[in-house]
Amino acid sequence: MLAGMMDPMEKTTAQGGAAIDEALSCIEASNRCIAAMEARANGRRVA
């Protein structure tokens, strides 16, 4: 029974990992946007 569950669990784990990676990428992009907005608000040049 457990052997039959391994493949679906591995697939689900891989999908979960990919979703986390995508979320972290979006968070990183959001942080860059926020930093740029804060820099503009403080009169600093944004690269």
C-alpha cells in the first residue's frame, strides 16, 4: 500500500516545491518594486 503512494507523494512534493519557488520569486520582485518606490519617495535615484 505504501509503495503505491510513493509516486503520487513525490509528484505532490515536487509541485509544492515549484509553487514555493514561484511564490518566493514573486516576493523578491515585489520587494524590488517596494525598494524602488521608497527610493523615489526619498529622492534617491533608482537604477
